[in-house]
Amino acid sequence: MEDLRLEKLEMDAVMEAKEVEKQKAREEVFEFGVDVEKRIIECQKKDHVQQVAFSTYHHTLTQVCFTCGKVRTGMEKLNHSQARDAPVSKSGSGKGGNEDE
């Protein structure tokens, strides 16, 4: 019985280490609260392949630079509960669709 408990503890420790590793990898890829326009221009000068989106809900740019391997956004990092509790409309746009309606 003690062996099973030790084995479970070891498995839990391995899973926790893997989760920490994943989080570190995500942090290396994502950059929050940056001057995205400046980074877009820097990547353009280097002929990087990139895609940019503007969020009308958050009023911020997000850049995905495939050459750098980075996702940069002007938004501040949200914790899981903030992201989970964020209002989302049925249309999925975050604002509730066309505001002129």
C-alpha cells in the first residue's frame, strides 16, 4: 500500500514538473503589455512573416510573428479566473455584435 502511495506521489510530481515546463514555454512565446506597433515595424524591417489583429473589445493589437515565434499583445496578462469570468456575447465578438443595432 505504501508503494502505491509513493508511486502516486512520484507521478504527481512528474505531472507538476511537466505543467511548470509548459508554463515556462508559454511565457517564452507570449509577451503581454508591449508596444505592438513598434514590434510590428521592427519585424517588417526584418521581412518577418507576421499576422496582426485588432480587438475592438479590448482596443488593442495582437501580433503573431511566425519568424520570431512570438505572440505579442498590448493587453495585460489575465489570470485564469479573469479570463473565465470575462463577458462574452452570444455572437462571440465580445461586444454583442453591431453596436448600431
